[in-house]
Amino acid sequence: MTKENKAISNLLNHISALGSKEITLLIPIFFFLIDEKILAYKIFLGLIIIYSIGIIIRLTYNKERPKHKPRNNILQKIDANSFPSMHSSRSTFLLIILIQYFEYQIKIIAFFYIIYITILYARIHKKRHDFIDLVGGIFLGILPFFFI
């Protein structure tokens, strides 16, 4: 791998981390701290819906990741199955929430879209998911809006 390719790969790793569960949980905490409690609760509820449905799908539908992962216990099985992409579901859900919150601030919304598309691209580039996994995750990320 060339130095340039390694730098791009490292950048994609860092941007992909923005869709991680750890970072995702910081968003509702942030809104709670700035007294947007209803929005914070809405985000927590949406994430609970995403995880509940996503885990059920991953336990019942076995789709191998492009790079194989071990399946020695139930947690590894959930992590090893690639459909739906939880990164894309969390990112889709949060993108919609943030677009609604920053309604008329076009530069901020454009920034969020760029991060979102880069997260999706990174998941394929890192060989964690294929296109179908991302599409499934996108639909899963939209689903909570029918309930909250």
C-alpha cells in the first residue's frame, strides 16, 4: 500500500468511526445537555428501535461480512453478520434528525451529508459491508420515524 493510499485508508477509518455506537451515543447526550431533552429522548428511542430490529435481523439472517469474522458466541454472531449495516442505520437516523434540527442552515446540512456519504463509502472500502448491507441499514435508519 502506498503512503497516499494508507493516508486515505486512515482518514476513512476515522470518518467511519463517526458512525460507531460510541460516537452515536454522544449525540443524544449533547442534546440533553443543551436542554433539548425531547429531542434527546427521541434519539435514544430511535436508537433502541434500530438496535432491537437490527439485532433480531442479525440473529435470524446470516449474511457473512466481506471479511470473515468468527462466530463463537452470540455477540460474535451479531457482530459477524453484516446485514443490515448498523453504521448506515445509525448514520441515516442521525442525519435525518440533524437535518430537521438545523433546518435552514445549508452549510451545516451539506457538511453532515458529506460525512454521511463518506461513512457509507468507508464501510464498503474497509470491506465491512457490501451495497445491499448499506441499503438495508438505510431502511432500518428510516424506520424509527414511523414510531417516534
